[in-house]
Amino acid sequence: MEAQRVSVWWLDVSTVAETQWAALTARLRDDERARSQRFHFDHDRFSYVAAHVLGRGLLAAWTGIAANAWTFTADGFGKPEVAAPAWPRRLRLNLSHTRGLAAAVLTEDSDVGVDVEWLDRRPVEEELAPRFFAAAECAQLAAMAPQDRHHGFLALWTLKEAYVKAIGKGLAQPLDSFAFTLDPLGVSFDDDLADDPCHWLFRRLRPSPSHILALALRHPDPASVQIEARAMSVAELLTYP
């Protein structure tokens, strides 16, 4: 079986000079620029712009087609899909952004999702874990030292978000219908979910001291998958027209 290629790029927003945001924003299409202006806070707008520039740059690097040529559609759950230009295989792109970091993942044909989180965000595990996590995940958190639970919660949350983004259902998929373990990294599914852990690859990455990233990929042979994961600079992104 041909090895599956997956590329993950991220950009630390703190590395972007104030004078560079105009050039990055100019890489977006009109609808993306309009949406970026709806964010109330600059840090949210900057992360959104960075994620979409990363996605366009990744498509350009993968295909050799200009970054500004790509258009997108959304499915019934709002998941974006690459619409044009034409490419011999189905391109699967997913984006994520949080305070201070943006990320994009690209592959062909296979379902893929990425999620990032800012570790210094306000702790919410005590209120959200009992509402959304599977019982096994709540028990896993309870067994952690109190000072480790915030990061443990975010590790589980990003994995769950990456999975539901990959299957295209977002939060329409009940988050307690599947459960992750962190050590070793693995997943189990409720019987009615009709999914197979053997057909999934999950990765946890640390793109910056203040951020974590989770990747989810559906593939019949996860051992054959080749992942390229790297930080990008503004100078590199601006090489893609």
C-alpha cells in the first residue's frame, strides 16, 4: 500500500511583526477577510488570518498551484472542503487556531482533523469534563495530580476535537461516545459509533511552550503514514503568491 503523506504546519503568532499583518491578510480572499473583521479582539483575528494563510500556503506547496487560487465549500456540518482548482485526488484540509497559534493539516483522500489549544487559558476542566467527557476520561483526570489536571484536560479535549473534525460532525457528535487514554495514547468507541480504533492514527505535538496540538487521521494502515510537522515563518508563507 502506498504510504499516506500528511503535512502539518503551524505559525506562532507572536513571531509576526505588526507590519506583516497587512501582507498576510492580502493572501486571503474577500470572504475570508470579511470574516476576519468580525472578531472583536485582535488576537482572535490574527490567529484566524494565520490559519487561513497557512492552509493556502500548504495547498500551494503540495500542488504547485498559487495559494490565492483555492476556493472552499462547507458540508452540512460546516466542515470546509477544498472545491477548486481541480486536483487528481481529493485534497483534505483542516485548520485550527487558538490564542497565539494557528495550524493547518493537509493530506489526500483520508479524513483528517487538527486542533490546537493555549495552555494558559482559564481552567475549565471541573465544569466541562463531567458534562462532555466519557466516564473513563473523567476517571483518568481524577487520578492525576491536581496540578496536572488542566493540561490533562486540554490534551484530551484537543484529541476529541481533532477526531470530531476529522469525521466531519463537529460537536454534533456526542463527546462521551468515545474515550481517549493519554499514556499509552489510544481511543475506544461506543458500539453504536461503529468505528474501529485500528483505522485511526492520533498524534500529540507541542508546537510551542504555551500550546499543544492534536492530529487525527483515518487510515486503513496507520503504520504506513508519513507525517511532516513543522513550524513556519512569515517569510516562508509569503513566498506563496
